[in-house]
Amino acid sequence: DPPAYANGPVQGYRLFCTETATGREQHVEVDGLSYRLEGLKKFTEYTLRFLAYNRYGPGVSTEDVTVTTLSD
């Protein structure tokens, strides 16, 4: 969902994905409210967090969400 309180119109979102075991983090710029992560490793734990940004800069990120991928 979009942020409840925004300091101006949201221009986009950033998705941060961290492979928990290695600490390797990558981020993706996302235009809409959904995004499909691809190329993840099987049976691997990832931590995800999101933030919205606008012309004034990034907002506060969400709480971490931890997920584990399945076999396929």
C-alpha cells in the first residue's frame, strides 16, 4: 500500500532484498505497487524492506519481512 502520510506525491518505491546468510543486499527501483523478484536461490532466506520516495528524497522504510524460497 502507498504510505499513509506522504510529503508530496510518491514518485516510486525502492525494494531492498538481502540474502540473510551472506548479507548481500541489492535494491530495485519499482514504479508500481507490485514487483516480481526473479533469480532467487532455492531454499534460501531473504529479508525484504521497502520505502517510498519523492522529490524530497526517501521516506522511512518498512519493517523487515523475512521469507524463505521453496524448491521452484
